[in-house]
Amino acid sequence: MQLYCEQSGHGRPVTLLHGWGIHGGIWDGLRPYLDGLHVSVFDLPGHGHSPLLDDMSLDGIATAITRQLPANSLLVGWSLGGLIAQRIAAQTTAGQLRGVLCIASTPSFVRRSDWPAAMETATLDQFAGQLSQDPATTVQRFLALQVRGCADERALLRTLRQTLQARPLPQTTALQAGLAMLKHSDLRSDITRLNCPAHWLFGRRDTLVPAAVIDALTACHPDLQHTLLDAAGHAPLLSHPRQVAEVIRRLDAE
């Protein structure tokens, strides 16, 4: 089953994966800064124009994307998309990916006894409970969390909401699957066996993926490279598209 994927430009391939509750249009503000590259933007299964998969697990989604992934891509994933990108990068063989960039993402989104820089499990449980009652409102609340703490919070939230409406709303089954991935996935062992260069990008004002995770990530992967944007929250691709594009271009040139 084919997932919806927009492609534009010419040059070396860069593939973009969005986060929970939105679609590939979230990258529209960043794409103009990526001229000279061949950009592929997926809608994740059950989001935007992409159909649901029979297997909506992390591995099922990673496999479906890998089948359509342009060869030698620099793979960029934001939030949940970063989790998927980590799994793809750990499963592909050496040479299939040029590199992976995880934006506002982490191997474990929930707090564990040996992983304190993360969300409380109760936060995701609350969203899951609300989702079963009112999916549309739950998505709107989650969007608000993604821009919390940013200087231009209201404008960014307005952009997020307008972007969401530009394509079909995510299917509830896909939203439930995404929350389950965020709650249960622990990919710390994956990042110790990545088959390509890896870089992480964080926002210091991120309330969902705290910047303190940098120290924990470094303990897992001593050679891991990262960028920290002081004024960014959870959605630096919206608030700081030029700086994010600069990181992508720098990784592309390596």
C-alpha cells in the first residue's frame, strides 16, 4: 500500500516525516529553504492523504516508509516522526541512508526509572482517554502544547491549526496508534546501532521533549551530535525554519 508523498526539487534526496496529529503540510514553511535538494514529504499512515496500514505498529510504519524511501536519503523526522526515523535508521543497512536528523524527538518520550528527562506516562494516558471521547478537541489541545513557551505562541498555534485543516483530518485509529508508540517505544538500544550519522535538534523551551535529554542521549551514544535552539519550543520547523534548514544543509554537506 502506497503512502502519500509529495516530491519537489532536484539534487540529493532529503525525506521529511511529520509528528502526531498533523500531516506533511507542516513542512511547507521550511521547504523554500531547501532549494537545490530533492525533497520528499510523507503523510504518515492515517494522516492527511495517506491510508491506514494493516500494521499500524512502529515497525509496520517504518517498513512501509522504507519501501518508498528515496535511495541515499537524509532522513529528517520531527517528534513522532523522529521516533519512526530512529527505527528506520537502525534497521536499514549501511549506505541506504546518508544520515538521520531527529527534531524535538527522543528514543523514549515517557519517563522511566533510568530515563527522567521525559513526559510523565499519565500525560499520554490523559490524551488517550480524551481521544476516545473527543478526537478533534484532543488534537487541538496537543497542538497547543507544541508551541507552549515560544515567544510567538499564538501565531504559531494559528499556523498549526490552519495547516491541520488543509488536508483530511487524521483518523482516530492512527491517532491511537501514534499515542501507543509514544507511550511504549524505548529505542535507546536502536541508537547504539544506527547505520548512518545521526544528529538531534532540540528547542530549549520545549515542554514535551526537555533539553535535559541531551545528557541522557550522550550517555547512550557518546559520539551523537546535537543542536540546541535557545528560543525554540517543540516545533522549531515552524518557529525557526531557516535555522533548521541550515542544520539540514550542513548535514547534507558532510
